[in-house]
Amino acid sequence: MKRRNTPSKTAVLSVLERANTALSHDMLEEALDGTIDRATIYRILNRFCEDGLTHRIVADDGKQYFALCEECNHQKAHSHNHFHFRCLQCERVECLSNEVSVNLPKGYRAENFNGVISGVCNRCAVA
Ligand SMILES: [Zn+2]
Ligand SMILES: [Zn+2]
Ligand SMILES: [Zn+2]
């Protein structure tokens, strides 16, 4: 089902595209400079997650972040096998593109990976 694209949706999407990293509600609200109220941002992000445009990351700081999906557009379920990285210095949350494999106990089968690793990112490590 194709959904109508409202100007608000387009604005939120373009902020996410420009950021090229995951953003929290607060970051989005700030980037949109008060043009869209908080409740609308929440609603749009939930819709994007349902539609497979973005995925939700609950980071180890307890906040939710939203990142654009690369390959799961318009699928029923998100299927991700990447970890997320939260930098403790610049506070960026990003999707790690390399695949991570985990060794599970016998008889367990992994279907989703939803891990967050925090530390120092490559930009901050250089400085
Ligand atoms: Zn996804
Ligand atoms: Zn950093
Ligand atoms: Zn991700």
C-alpha cells in the first residue's frame, strides 16, 4: 500500500538522509527547527518504521535513535544483521556496515541482531 507523502514526512526524511547517521527525537526536533511538533515527529517515525524506511535503535543510553534502512524497504519485517555503534565522545549513533556473526548455544537460531556497542568512533580516535 502506498502512503501519501506529506510535507512533514518529506522534511523528516530529508533530515535523516542528510545526517547519514541515526538520529534521536531530540536531534530531529532540533534539526527541523521547530517547524514540526514533537507529537508529529513521533508519529512520522513510527510510520517510517512500519513501512520499512527506518529502523529503531534503542541505544545503551536508553534513548531511541532512528536510522534509514538500506535494504528492507516495503518489506513486512525488518531484517537486520548489523550492530550499532554509539560514540561516547561525539555521541553519534551509526549503523555498522560489516556483518557480525555470533556464536549462540546449540539449538538457538538468531533472526535479528539488535546490539549496540559503545566506545570511540574512528573520527574521534584520530584526534
Ligand atoms: Zn529495516
Ligand atoms: Zn565519535
Ligand atoms: Zn542500523
